Amino acid sequence: MEEVSEGNQRTPIVANSCPNPGEVEV
């Protein structure tokens, strides 16, 4: 799951783990 840590930043599903500047609203 380490791959998700680095990939979640650019993945829309990241809003669930790492809120993105654009996904955080979702």
C-alpha cells in the first residue's frame, strides 16, 4: 500500500486520505 501513499497525491481518491487542492472540495 506504500504505492498509494505516493500515488494518492495525484489520484482523485486521495480526497479520502490526503485532501488535494482541488479534490479537497469533493
